[in-house]
Amino acid sequence: VEASIPEPQREAWLKHQVSAFKDKDGFESSFVRHIETTLARSMFNCDETAAYAACSLAFRDRLILEWNRTQQRQTFADSKRVYYLSLEFLMGRALDNAMLNIGQKELAKASEAGLDNLGFRIEDVIQQEHDAALGNGGLGRLAACFLDSLASLNYPAWGYGLRYRYGIFKQEIIDGYQVEVPDYWLDFNPWEFPRHDVTVDIQFYGYVHKSTDENGKTVARWEGGETVKAVAYDVPIPGYATPSTNNLRLWSSKAASGEFDFQKFNSGDYESSVADQQRAETISAVLYPNDNLERGKELRLKQQYFWVAASLYDIVRRFKKTRRAWKEFPDQVAIQLNDTHPTLAIVELQRILVDLEGLEWDEAWNIVTNTFGYTNHTVLPEALEKWSVPLIQHLLPRHLQIVYDINLFFLQSVERAHPGDRDLLARVSIIEESQPKMVRMAYLAIVGSHKVNGVAELHSDLIKTTIFKDFVTIFGPDKFTNVTNGITPRRWLHQANPRLSDLIASKTGTHDFLKDLTLLNKIELSVDDPAFRKEWAAIKLANKAKLAEHIKNTTDVVVDPSALFDVQVKRIHEYKRQQMNIFGVIHRYLRIKAASPEERKKFLPRVSIFGGKAAPGYWMAKQIIHLINAVGSVVNNDKDVGNLLKVVFLEDYNVSKAELIIPASDISEHISTAGTEASGTSNMKFVLNGGLIIGTCDGANIEITREIGENNIFLFGNLSEEVEDLRHGHNYGLHTLDPELVQVFEAIEKGTFGDSKDFAGMITAVRDHGDYYLVSDDFHSYLETHDVIDEAYRNQEDWITKCITSVSRMGFFTSDRCINEYAEGIWNIEPLPVESAEPEKIEA
Ligand code: CR1
């Protein structure tokens, strides 16, 4: 308020109100102006990188205007906001998305106007952008899809995360091995705005000082320790076909005491003054590259608290400006915890309310629990966060006390409701009585939230019957709910597969399905239309040809676009079972080799495509990558095999590569051990792009089957309710290996793919160490199902019918539906209608 311009002077401001370009000419002029002024270049000095920069800056100008208006509108409306706290936002590229969502891509793209007129091809310009890769996999990409939907549906929402200087590493494959290269992505990033005036001092270490105030009440003060500064960087998030543009605020860490400590500098201790600064900057330096695995590192805990404390300070500061009573906090603020990573926010809000604002414990706790919702994303035990009590004690002494108090009051209430059940108390205690003691973050998140949700039906049922069973007894079943994941059709259909999106629009009349995905069902009426089917097939073939070109350029392997493309792209993890896939590929290779030249003609040509990163410390995952590459170099050069089988590993799988690969798939693999993949989201992307899937009865595969019909999906393998018994059996020696898998192991051990010692771990895991992921149990059914797929693919007419039918029934899996479910069932928040700016005509 203090900074606003007095009434009399506002006239001048209004006279000079900035407006965005409105036509092709306006775009061109903005582009050239940015080349010549912002970038200090000219037409004699303008390469594709500069064109990308200028094009981004031109669209960014429009975006900022909408963004400012949206933020003003949200402030004036003063309605409830939702804050999505996530350590990961896997955004990918922004330019194409901004052009689409703003609805002005035509201005840059039309032939003989826009970029074309200025000497550039839009496809090449888009390719210049570095992915914003601040995430590992599904969890981070889900957060990005949610931001897109929140803005598109006009919800007043902010994302809060960390501005890592290094995102997920770049993967290189050298001699068949993964090599990690740092991802320094901030050289030129026009999509972020540093807010050097928005900073928060964050405290670490120190001690707690307790005293008694004039009313005899004990007050705790957290004192001493060291301070690090959090600086806000804001990223505009455009909604599709609406002027609403939300904010993603990412925090960066800096030394609190300015550039460096001058005292140390003057006393000649230059190195240590710089070291202090570097130590502070380390907090937001790098994303932890683990997917579904927690390692308990101190720096990770520091990141979590740094981010959570800065975000809450910001949220509370905004609330305080409204001068409302504290009890109204949950009417104004909903905070969603994306997994347990931000769970300290629960403790931090309780600390703010009790220690700093002087509220009574119960009143504060009531506010806290009504504010938070917690989403669980995994049941894998190695991914469930636990932090050691001594570590928290050292880093956050006051928070540890509050955790103990939360636990005490919680256990007292359990004891009252279930008197004498000491086992129950031990089972649900937030503190695990181990050596050292550990804080169970998921339990803290449950106790501190009003709703807990899983991410697909099976997963939400599983958490209620397994890992959180006791909490259902304590809190009742209504606290637990399901929101099945979804994906944004803007990026994952229109951007990734523009021709398919346009073909669909030719049947549905408009691109409105991008706003209401259930409208896809209209294309089922055209399933028999020969021209539609022909174009459908032509688009798939063209997408495959484009991928084939990428494969040639990056791996030197030549693949035939008319072969069946079989794709598995996702993080490499034993539970996702890429090892089963490559064993299956080896089995196919052995069959081809054993066949006579006459029999070989009967094989359906296939290309097996893999992609995905292994966590740098995940030895087994790296071995899997190595085997895939080793098999590729043998199979791809075997004259007996020719085009019947090719095996490629695409390096550095990321969001922009996904946009290339997914539209080119015929069959994709979602083959996790039943009960282990919470949802999966690429399964939805593949089907939406006219690919079929092979999958286990796991995660969202089950709901996909329900929606598209079981004739349109290839399901196989044991069910989740059978897994426990099978594992039990393995441990009691009832494990007879599948004979086809034995053949595969023999081939590996004979050295067919190089030194077999390199792959021994993968074999012993199955043969000698209990086959925890049931590779052998599911192998036969997996191979059989691939034979069924071959047969199905030979009948191209039936295949295309399956694809069209499936796409038409995918409406449920839009992230717009998820966000509406969260808004209604968890956040209790309404969209903020946009009256002011007239939504412009959207040209898709
Ligand atoms: C799950 O493994 C799910 C995403 C998004 C992942 C995946 O099945 O689709 O979350 N979980 O909900 C995860 O990363 C830490 O947990």
C-alpha cells in the first residue's frame, strides 16, 4: 500500500497503460524490439537461440500483463487460496505452452507471418529451450499438470517450491553405462522473475529458551544458531483459454549477511567469508535425484525446512494483511502437502501460532489441522520418510519439542478412545522407538491434516488396509479419500501431438475437448469413418517416423517406422520391472535365433524402446541400463535378426523427450509388480495419444481398463492380493523358476551379451534372493501377452478401432477433473470468475 501512486498522479499512468501485441504485425515488432534492445543484437547477428529468446520475451510481455491482473484480482477478491507445496515441479519447456495457453500461437506460427516472416521455423525455435527439470518423475510432473489445471480452471492458487540451481542430472550413455552430467539450466531463463525485495530470514540450529510470562504461562523462544536468506523467484503459470495466470514461487538460498562477511574479509580471512556464502547457497543448489527413495541426508532436511519456513512466512504475511482473526485462517488458506516432503510445515505453523502469535495450543492445533491436506504417493517402505530425532534436535530444536507435544496429545487421545491398547499406541506413535529414535513423517502428516488421499483407487484402498490401517481405526474412514491422478491434455495431447488434436477437432467441431476432455467421446461415432481412420493411421506413422529419425540421430540405429514400437520410458526401478522387459526381449531374440529362415518370416518386426534415469546411487538400476544397452548392441548387429527386432535405449529421458516419444508408441509397458505403482501417469498419456498399453492390475491401469474396456488393454500377471503369499512362498524355498526365464539366464551367463558378471546381480535377485518383485511369477503370462499383442497388431483394422475407442473414453483422466475433486472434497475452494478482461478468441 505504501508504494502505490497517489490519486492525482495516476492519470499519467493510465494514459500510458501497457498493452500486449494483438496481431501478427504486433508480434513481429515486439520480436524485433527484443532482439535489438533487450538482447542487443540485430538481423546480422540473430541465431535460433536469440530467436527463441526474443520470441519468449514477446510472449512473456503478454503473460506478465495477465499475471499482474490475475494477482490483483485475487487480492481484491480476498477469497480462499490454495497453496500447493511440492519439492518438485517438473515443468519441461514453457514457450510452446505459453503460446498455446495464451491462445496466440497462430501469430507466431502462420506461414509468411510471425517467425516465418522473420526467417525462422517455429519448431526449431521451440527446440532451443532448456527443460525446466526440477523433479524426478511422476510426482514432480503431476505437480506441473496440477498447476496448469489450477490456472485453467481459474482457481486462486500458488505453487511453492525450491529454485534448484541444478535440476535432475543429464544422463549420458557411454559404452552402455549411465553417466551423470550436472544440469545447469539457469544461463538464460526468461520465465522467472527474481523478487529481491521478497526475502525471508530462515533460522537453523541454536537452542530453545523457556521462560514464564506475566500470566504465569510458559513461553518458548528459539534463539541463536545461524540464519540463511530465502529469496523469491516467481514463475507465471498461464491458464488455457483464460486470462488467469497463477504464480509459482520458488525460493533460492543466499547468505543472510549480504555478499560476504566484511569483518572476515578485512581481517584477511577472505576464503572463509566466501565459504560462508557458498554454504548458504548450497541449500537450494541441487535437486536430490532419487525417485521413490529417501536417504535421510542432513542437507535434504535443511532444504525441506528452508522451503517450508519461507513459504509459510509468506502465506502468513499475506493472511495478516487482511486483518482477520486467526480462527479464519483455514477459511482463507488451504495448504496441500505433495507427499511428506513438506510435513514440517505442520510443525512450523503450530510454532508460529503458539510461540510467535501467542495462541493457545488447542486453538492453534485446530487451525493447523483444518488447513492442511496430505497426499500420499507411495507404499514402498524405502520411500517413506523418517528423520532421526538427534538430527532434528540439532537442526530444529524447537520443532522437535513441538513434534513431541503433538505426539503426546495425539497418543493421549488414542489412549482415551482405545484404553489399554499399548500395542496400538506403539504402532501409531509419531516417534519410532528405534536406535536412534526416528520421526515418522507420514504419521505426522496424517495427524496434522484434515484429509489424506491416495492417487488411484487401488492405492487409496491399499494405504487404508496396510500402512495407515491403524489411523483409519483412530480417525474413521472419512478422513481418507481418493483422488485418481490425471494429466493436462493441453501439453499431453495438443502440444505433443498437434495433428491428432486437430483431427479430433475436425470431428468434435472445436478444440473444446482441451477444456472438457469428456467431449472426446464424440469421436467414437466416427470410429468406422474410413477417411478418419486413414488419417489417424497416417498421423501415428508420421509420429513414428519422427521418432525413428531421432533414434537414428542419437543412437545410429536404423528402425523401420512400420514395425511395432514397444516403449517403456520412466525412472529405472526394480518395482517398475524394466528387467522383466529386457528378459522378455532376450527371450524373443533367442526364439528368432532358434527359428529357421522360413519360420523367421512369421515374426512381427518390433522395436523395443527404453528410456529413463537411474538414481546415481542405485546400483541395480544401473545394471539394468547396462544390460539393455548390451542386448541392443548384440541384437541390432545380428544379421539373423535384421529388422525383426531392434533394441534402443534413448538417453536423457525428460519432459520434452516424452512429448516426442509418447505420440509415437504402439504399445507401452506399465508392468510394475501389482500393488507397487501408486498410480502411474504416463499410462494415461500413452492411451490419450492413440497407443495401447500392456500392464499389470496396478495403479491407474485398473481405472483405465474400467474406462476404455478390457478388450482395449493387455493385462497380465498376478494380482496385488496374491503378492504377499507369493513372496512368503519364495522365502520358504517354494520358488521354481519359470523355465523360459531360465533359458534367458543361461544365455546371459554364457556371455551372449558380454561379461556375465556385469549382470549377475539381476539374476541372483530373482534366483537366489527371493524374487521380491515377482519377475519369475509373472514372466510366462508376460510373454504370452506379448504374443497376443503381435497377433492383435497384425490386424491393423481392429487395432485402429481399439485405439480410437480408447482415446474417446479417456475423458476421466484429465488433471482438470482431479483439481475439481481436490477443490470440492479437500480444499473447499471456488474458482474466481474472470469478468474484467474479455477472454479472447482462442486459436488452438
Ligand atoms: C508414484 O510412484 C505416481 C506419482 C504421482 C509416485 C507414481 O505411481 O503416479 O507418484 N510416487 O502420484 C512418488 O514419487 C515419492 O513417491
